[in-house]
Amino acid sequence: MGTASSPSSRAFQRLCLRVALPLALIRRMAVSEALVQQRYHAYNRTTLLAGVAEAASASGDDVKRFWPFALRHFVTPVAGYYLCDRYVGDEVERYGLPPPVGARLELMAAAAAAVAPFASVYVQARYVEAFAASVVPHLRAPIVLVTGSEELPQVEASNWTEALLEDRRIAFWFSQNPVYSGRARYGGFPYGVRTETVLGFAKALVRSGDGPRRPGLQLTYTSRHRMNGWMRAGLPNGPLLPAHAFYDLLATASFVLSPCGDRYDTYHTYEAIGLGAVPVVNAPEALYSPGLLAGSAVFFDSAHPERAEAMRRGGTLPPYSEPDRGLVQLDAWRERIAAAAAAARAGAA
């Protein structure tokens, strides 16, 4: 049989509630803030280089022989297959990629039962809407969602993406080519290093050192065609270099121009970051700075391409500071996804 509590004990309980509830809220806010602001200080050129020289040497000049190592070490446009517990997509078969680390998930209601609580699920962009309609409503518990794609299409803002953002079964959504800013449970995910040329990038990383970097804004060749001309019109262009010379330029540059491609994000940005150069980008700062490129890129307005030319001619650039190489290391994003899952578990407790 219970006993009645005294007035003093009830007052103490109320005090505990007044303290515990704000502390719980602060703890959740702190985790959320960490997801937005986190820079991977534990990840640098040394961790990025781990195992690379041996794997690259063993691969010769065959990038497909390098993929089993590279796709589990570097962030690439197909990183989700090698990062998440489950996946929905067809890129592994289409591109002849190594087996993913997670298990395939079918687009049907019954498949939701196989998804563990707070698991990470990668969904290729073209299948996200179907996933939201057929699987999400039947999930037993929240998940961490990662979306992206090597090729177009990308996920665009729409009524169904708004509904997905509001669904509490999505603990956090990491989106390649993000389309929202200022959302508590949504953030960007890097496009990453180009899958087809990751071996050349890796060899340049091995060749690179910690010597002085070229001052000013360096230019590389960027193609202009119907898919990207709208974001590259009026920008200065550099010479077309052999691949090894291109990567060596990135490895010695302080700043390099990296305009948008057929989407706002582009692999040149992450190749530059991985090799220690700060990319100068015309992607929307509101979408790509928080939690993604903040402190690792210089932004300029795409409506004013003349500003890039001004920077090239000696205009104002910030002092060089090494970019966050954790952005292109898969282990860093494993930690970030684990942090999102941990925050969701704490919130559900």
C-alpha cells in the first residue's frame, strides 16, 4: 500500500521536475546543435590517408580494383550503400559496384518489419517518394534516413517531402543536395569524391604533403553544357589539365574555384577539401553552409559571377585555414549518423 507524501517531499519532487525537464531539453538541444555544428577534429589528412597507399598501389591503374577499399573509406556519390544498415536503390547493379555493407530493403509495407529501431537507411533519390509512401508508414520505430544519387534526378522540395520531414518516424534526414535549411531534423550530406576517378584522387593524396600552398584563387577547367551552363556562365575558367596535374594543383592550392554542376553540389568541391584546398563555391550558402561546408568553403552569390573574377585578380579572400577533411571520410559520417540515432533514442526514452 502506498503512503501519502509529505508537503516537503512533494515540494522536493516539484523541484526535481523543474530541474530535470530543462536538463533533458538542454541535453536534446545540445545533441541537435552538435549535429549542426560538428566539425570532425579527429579526422584529418592522417586519418584520411590510413590504408590508402597500400590499397592504391595494389590496384595499379584499375579503379574497380580500388573500389572495395575506396567506397568504404571515402565519401562518394554512392556512399549510402557502404554507410547504412539498409538500402533502397539500383546503383550497385547498374555500375557494377562492390557489395554494400547493408541489406536490401524492398519497397513494400511488409519490409518495414525488417528495419530495426533507429537503423540507418539509404534511399536512392528516385525511390524516396515511393519509400515515403510504402515503407515509412509501417516502421516500428524512428530511423535515420540518408538520400542521394550518383546521377539525376535529385530529391526536390514538395508536399510529400514536407510530410516526410514532419513524420516522427524520421529521426533525422541527411540529404545529398539539400533543399531545406533551418530544419531541426534535416541536414546536408556531401556529394563526395567522384566514383570513377577516386583512384587518381587517392594517389594525389598519397603524393601530397604539408608544404606551402599557392596563394590566391586557382582555376581549373570546368565544362559548359546545357545541364550546368546556367551556374557557370560568366565565371573564369582554367586550363584543361591531365588528371594527375589537376589533382596535384588541388593538393597545393589555398583556394580553388568550384562552381555548381548539374546540381548545386559537385564532386570537385570534395576533391578540393580532401586534398586540403578551400573550394570557392556558388551553391546557396543557406543550404550548404550549416552542418556541411561551414568553415570549409568560401561562398559567393551565383547571381554575381564577377565576384569570382575579382577574387582571382586579388580580391578579398579570408586567410587560408585547412578545410574539414572529415567531410570526405566515411568514418566521420558513420559517427554523425550514430549521433543522430543516439539523439533519437534519448528523445524516445
